[in-house]
Amino acid sequence: MILAVCAFVSLVVGIIMEGWPKGAQDGIGIVASILLVVFVTATSDYRQSLQFKDLDKEKKKITVQVTRNGYRQKISIYDLLPGDIVHLNIGDQVPADGLFVSGFSVCINESSLTGESEPVNVSDLNPFLLSGTKVQDGSCKMLVTTVGMRTQWGKLMATLSEGGDDETPLQVKLNGVATIIGKIGLFFAVVTFSVLVQGLFSRKLQEGSQWTWSGDDAMEIVEFFAIAVTIVVVAVPEGLPLAVTLSLAFAMKKMMNDKALVRHLAACETMGSATTICSDKTGTLTTNHMTVVKACICGKIKEVNSSIDSSDFSSDLPDSAIAILLESIFNNTGGEVVKNENGKIEILGSPTETAILEFGLSLGGDFHKERQASKLVKVEPFNSIKKRMGVVLQLPDGGYRAHCKGASEIILAACDKFVDSNSKIVPLDEDSISHLNDTIEKFANEALRTLCLAYIDIHDEFLVGSPIPVNGYTCVGIVGIKDPVRPGVRESVAICRSAGITVRMVTGDNINTAKAIARECGILTDGIAIEGPEFREMSEKELLDIIPKIQVMARSSPMDKHTLVKHLRTTFEEVVAVTGDGTNDAPALHEADIGLAMGIAGTEVAKESADVIILDDNFSTIVTVAKWGRSVYINIQKFVQFQLTVNVVALIVNFTSACLTGNAPLTAVQLLWVNMIMDTLGALALATEPPNDELMKRAPVGRKGNFISNVMWRNITGQSIYQFVIIWLLQTRGKTVFHLDGPDSDLILNTLIFNSFVFCQVFNEISSRDMERINVFEGILKNYVFTAVLTCTAIFQIIIVEFLGTYANTSPLSLKLWFISVFLGVLGMPIGAALKMIPVGSV
């Protein structure tokens, strides 16, 4: 905005003083630079939105089975209409709001809407199906009643889009930098203008003509004003927004290749300042592919490994025990084993059911054979209140048998007998009970979910209406199910720790399982693990004491997660990244500085609330995002260091010479070339450096860190002094040293100053590639943008000096003077290297 005003004043003043078109050149130059910045920013934003549209197209390719016009067909979920009958099976997402028409044991997982992990049974009595929820069990037909934004899910989306955007930490810091520099420039401009006008007044006083003013005097004041405006133009760092946008856009494109889709540009850089990551457990730190890894059958604890042959596992177990175990696994289940269209065996059902069925198949069981051997009389699906599931079978000999499975401690309490190692059914005594309870605890401490399987023979006639027996069962075995930690997570957590980022696990799982997995990942070290209900009851004062120590929060609700994130952000001033996949995570994703949604397991609502989508759901990708974020931050720091040097020198040179000699050696157009081209091209060159591993070995910047560090101040000050001394010497001693005389001597000297100044910037740009290391040439040829920018700058400079004299107020130089200009520029590099040896604090 300051530039727009400057451009206007510059046009008016220029046209009054020099007429059209010569007087308008400065103003047009400024307008061009404004347009360039706006255009590049807009293009970058537009390309980002296109990238997102492509992803959206990929996500929308979902089809459903529908009965419409009397026959069954496959259509896109976007073509659904009220009145369609949709066929839903296990694992389908409900595509619209509707009513249950007919079906069998339908269980709906509404966690993506309500945050409740327990499935809801849908039947004639509770016929409502909501879009966005998932069918966890059973199959049914549904009559569509509402679609689109009128569904419950649509309404939820509408509330989310109402939140506003805060500025990112870096934008806030850069605005601060730009404002300060702008104010300094304005101050210098006012002082320069005052000094020049005061000089004019004192001259008129000496002449005694202070009361008579001519047009020439007015023109002189306007000329002074033009110099002042030029100083402001130089001072305002309009390249900053451009550098930020370029750097972010570059990082965003590269992150897409690393499986991270950035939805909001600023998220790249915010992630670089992150000091805390609050991560989910299931699916992010673990694979969400559950497998049975241990089992306690006939009192013997055995490892279950996919590579072990089933005959090895069951070698010392009696056949009768294996038979009853398989009967229990394949009949008492909400899952199903089917052959898909390619003829491969596929297991449908919840991850837990899938794990147990997989265990049954690995023991050599045959799902369909077991199912046909006996008749299912009654099914009681799993529910969260009883925490168990039961079935009653009619055996071939006419008797009845009930099987049940569920939470180990509950099922064990309903047992009074167990199958011992000799396949005999013996009563449960104190020793056996404590042995089984120890087994359950041991499994839980190894990060396993435990389930107990049991059965009871019913000798009387069983009526379908009567309930399944509650106790008197015989314990068949206990299985330990593991959701394995993703490969690479432990290493990624270690990288975060060395980079000063705290990783906290927030999960809805049991505290023992959570602690065990957190230890396995390296998250739980010397901190504490707490349960959500306990955290909720704490007072503000207790929260202040405990939050910094929390490393694991188990059994947490979405609001606990939200409270934790809010306190970390506001009270402890941390920059917080949060991962989430369910709709219930949306509030926390929204509250965090940076929300990371899972691309595979994540619901649409979570993705809409997030800033970055992790396409492969992997925690390691989050570390990559942090690395890119830091790279962006450092690249912008390099650029600011480079730009401030240009600004400081140009400002001081023009200010001092205006005050001492009454004219400025660098004209408005020359300054604009230095300003605009060096800014824009400098931004391009320094903002596109790729990240290196060193970045993850330093502490994060956080919310309070100074954007301009001591290292930057050291480099800026040293380079500025060198450049200022060079230019000042050229200005005062240049004519005598280089024997410049004749009518053009002033023009040639000013051209020499301008040329030396530009080459100082070119070589300072190379020095700025690394703010602390002396070797700045490492990898320079791999960065094509950087080499191209330097080459173009040098070529343009030759063209401006040699051929654009009338426009840029320059005069062609001799080879000797060219050599001197370049030599003075090169000399800045050893000086830059020497500066890096001066130790300063890291702040």
C-alpha cells in the first residue's frame, strides 16, 4: 500500500518535473513491481487450488449398489436421490441419511459423527441411518431420505466452515520486520527531506531572498521530495511476501511427492516452528491391521506367528480342544470369510473380528465347513454394555451349545470350568483363576488387546426366545491381539526428540495398552500417562502443573484432546500440531496451529478441518513435513538477511550523500532495479533450497523465537559496513583514483558505484546460501534455479549499464572499471566467511 502511494506521487512529481514519458518511468517501475508480486502470489494460490481439485476428483470415485426403477445397479454416491434403495454391507460407508428397510444384525459405527466408538444396532425399532457413518456388521437395505448438505453430516460441515484463519507465526514476525523497516525508511526519508529543504532555506537566507519564491525553488523542493520517496521505496521490503509465497509453493509441490498434501500454504512454515505433536495411536503410530500374536489355550501360552506352520502351533494341543476353538471362532463372529471376484480369500468385518478369523484360518480351519456343520439358532451381537457377544448352535446330534467371547475379565468371571492341557474339563480353582488373570495382565502390558472365548453345553431344549446363559461357561482360551507399530515410527519419534519436538500420544484405548505402545514407540520415557476421565476432573491449577509432564493420554474424549491442545497453545505458548482421523477430532484439528488429517483412514470432516493431509497415514511423513517446514523458515531467513543488507546499504548511501552533497548517487530507477530484480530473483534463488538432515538437529523456533537471529544480525552488519565503506570511498576518492575528468565524469562515477553495488549483492547472495557454514558452494550446481538467477542477474546488469543508459542514468564502462566492480563484489565473499567465524549466541 505504501508502494502504491509512492508510485502515485512518483508519477505526479516525475511528470511535472520531466514531462511524459521520461518522468513517468520511476512510477511505472514501481507499479510493475507491485503487479509482479500480486501476480506471482495469485498464480501460486491458483495452482494450489488446482492441485486440491485433482485430489478431490480421486476421492469422489465411490460407487454404491442401488435398486432404482426396479433393478439393481451401481451408481456414484453423488447421483443418489431420495427414494433410492441402497444395499449396504459390512465395511460400506452410509452415503446419505435414510431409513432401515430390512436386514440382519446391522451394527453401525457412528464414531465419525458422535465420537462414540461403540457400534449402534439398527433395526425396525431404531431405523435411522446417518451419512458418513460406517457399517461395522450385518447387511441391510436402506431407503434414502436426504442427500447432500441437508444430511446430518452436511450440517456438521457447514458449522466447520465458519471458523476464521489466524496468521501464521512467520507472517506475524515478517509483518513486524516489514513494519519496522518501513518506519525506519520513513524516518530517514523525513530527515533527508528536512535536511535538504533546510539547506535550501539557509542558502536563501544568506542571499536574503527568503521572501521571494520562484518556480525553480518549488521544483527543487519537489525534487527533494522525489529523493525522499525513493528512500522509502528502497526501505519497504516488498520482496518479503513474494519470498514467503515462492518458498511455500515450492515446498508444497515437493511435499506432495513425499505423501503430504498441503491444503493451506502457511501450514508448511508453521510446521517448521512446531514444538509439540499430539498424535493418535490407532492408524497413525500403529498400522490398524490387527493380528493375533499370542494365545493361551489349555493353560499354555503360545506365540502366534504368520511364518509358523499351523501344525507347529497345535502340535502339543489336543485335537478336541482345537476343534472346540475353531467352532467358537467361526460361528461366534460378526465377520465373514468370502472369495472375491479374483478368487482370493477375503475376510470382512471389524479389525478385531478379522484378526480372530485370520487366526482360525491359520490353525487350518475351514469357515464354510464349520458353518455348515451346525445350525445357528440365536445371535446376540457384541454390545458395549455387556462387552460380549454370544451365539447358540444346534449340534448335529440334536443338542445345543452356546459360545461367547468378549472382554477377558468379564467372560472369565462367567466361567467355572476350563479345558486343561490334557483336554479335560476341570473346575476353575484359585490357582487357575490367578494364572489366567496374570496372563490377561501380561498380554495387556505387551500392548495387546485381550479377548476370552468360552462355551457351555445346553442339555435341555433351547427356545429361540430365551436368553443365552450368563454363567456356567467353560473357558476355551484367551487371545492377545496386537495392532503393530508402523515400521519407522520409533526412528521418527527419536528424530523429533533430537529436533526438540515433544510427541504426545492421545488415544481412546486402554491405559495399559497405550503405555506399552508408547514405550515401544519411544514416546513414554520419563513423563506420565493419564486417563481422560481423571484429566477432565482437574482444576486449572492442577492442569498447569501436569500438562507439561503428560506424554500419554488414554481413554480420552474429543473434548479432552481439545482442552489439551488449547492449554498447550495459550498457556504454554507452544506451536501445536495435531493428528486426527475421525470427525470427532475436528475440533482439536481446528484448534491446533496445524491440523494433520489421515488420507486413508481419515473422514471427510477431519480432512476439511486439517491443514495438511498425510496421504499414507504414516507418522514418518509428519516428520518429513516438519523438516520441510524448517527448510522454508530457514530459506526465508536467508532471504531476509540478504535483502536487509541491500536495503540498509542503499538507505545509508542515499541518506548520507543526500545530506552531505545534496544529491543521491543511486537514482530511483537504479534502486528499483536493485530493489525489484534483486528482491524477486533473490527470493527465487534463496527460497528454493531443498532441506538437509542438519535441520532436524536444532531446536524449533517456537512462538517466541526471534525471526532475525544474532547470526543474521552479525552477517548483515558486517556486510553492510563493508559495502558502505566501498561505496563511500568510491564516491569521495573515485574521481582521483581512476582519473575521471571531463563532462561525463559524474555519470561514469555514479555508474561505477551502481555497478559495484550490484555485484556486491550478487556475491553476497552466494554467501547467504548458508548463514553459519563457511563452505557456501556445496550443492550449488544442483540448485538450477540459483545458478540461473545469478547468471540472469549478471547478464541484465551488463545490458542495463551498456545499453540502457538513457533509461537507467548509466554510461558504458571500460573493461578496467568492469573488472574493478566485479573484484569489489568478490571481495565481499572472504569477508562474509571471516564474519562467520565470529561467535554469537544462537538466539
